[in-house]
Amino acid sequence: MDWQEPGIILAARPYGEGGAIVTVMTESHGLHRGLARGGTSRSQVSLWQPGNLAELRWTGRLSDQLGTLSGEMVHPAAALAMDDPFALSLLSAATAMALEALPEREPHPAVFGALVSLIGHLAGGAEGVMADYCHFEALLLTTLGYGLDLTSCAATGAREGLIWVSPRTGRAVSAEAGAPYADRLLRLPVFMRDIGAPSDARDWAAAMALTGHFLSRDLFGAQHRGMPEARQRLADRVQAQIGEAQIGES
């Protein structure tokens, strides 16, 4: 059997003489692995870089085999991000999170679409898509059954003034109800509830702390695994942005 579909390169590792085992994600087939013959050759190595968008073809005698992969470049996101450390960190984190969080061969069209959109807009700079990245992490939680409930206060039912999230339940908490427990709650940045609201590095850091708590506890923790290192590097990059902003303000 075989299929042909646009997809995202998530990972590639050398295999044998000149080949590569490549993991890709497509809308209809989810995460899929395949052997790219000559994948580490000079003519192909640039294609199989994480974050690139490509027209892919997978071929295998049986559906549960490793199969072989070939592809043609559609959008060289990895090369475009190479000279921008922040953009490269974001691209690496996004692909690593999809790779480590999602089960193989299980389609998740919403996650695929969000990742394609994020990659497509990254050429304009990481600052412009950091909010999208934070929403992408929240979407991963929702997709895998650990979604946050940010619609109303867990204590009062209020829909206004939601500035916290309970680290135990993942439900929003209003400023009034959460005041006595503020030191135990997770901050809820406005842009995580109101898509399109402005945000800065402090907001991104708070959002990553929020989603990171539940990703670590409920997803990776349940599998006795740590968060991908690429994700931590992005969090460090955001903290560096905060430091730079503070220097500029002083």
C-alpha cells in the first residue's frame, strides 16, 4: 500500500549506509515513520530537517511495516529559521512536542493544522507566533484528554476576572476567589483565553509554566518521561527575552 500527502518533518536519524529513519506528520495519517533511502546524502539531507513542510510519499507492502519515504520540499522552514536563534528554538520545540506527545499512526487534524500554521508564520519572527505556540501546547493537552477549562471560575462560576488556574484541576479561578491562595495558583495570561489579545515575554513565560505543569504531570509524567529538551530551551529563550526587556526598561 502507499499514500501521498503534504506533511511536516518531525525527526530524522541516520540509518545504514546513507539512509535515514524519518518521522513525519500528516493530516490523515498522523505520525508515520519511514526509511528515506539516501536521506543523509548531500542532495537530500536538507529536505529531512525537522520543521520542513514537504509533499510526502510513503510506500510499504503492508500497512504495519516501516515502509519507505520520499518527498519534495514545499517550505524550507528549518533553513529559514537557521539565522534566528529564537525562531529555531521555537521550531525545534514545536516539532519535538508533537513527536513526543502524539501516538503513532493516529490522525489529529487540528494539531496538524495548528502546527502547519505556526510553521508558515514563523518566517515573520518568533515573537509573532509565540502566542500561537502556547495555544499549540494547550491544544495538545485538549487533544490527548487533559484539556484546561478556562471558561469560568471553578469556585464561583464567574466568567470575568479569570486570572488564575488551579494546578490540581486545570480550571480557571477568578481574582476574588483565588486571592487567599494566589501563591499556590498558576497565572492565566489574558491571551490564553482571548485569542488575539496582546502578549509579551512575561505572558509567554506564564503560559508555558501553565501548560508545562499539566504536560509534565499528566502526559509525560504518566509515562515516566521528562519534557523534551527542546521545549526547555525555548522556555530559557523566553526568559532571556524577559531579561532583555528589563534591561531596556532600566
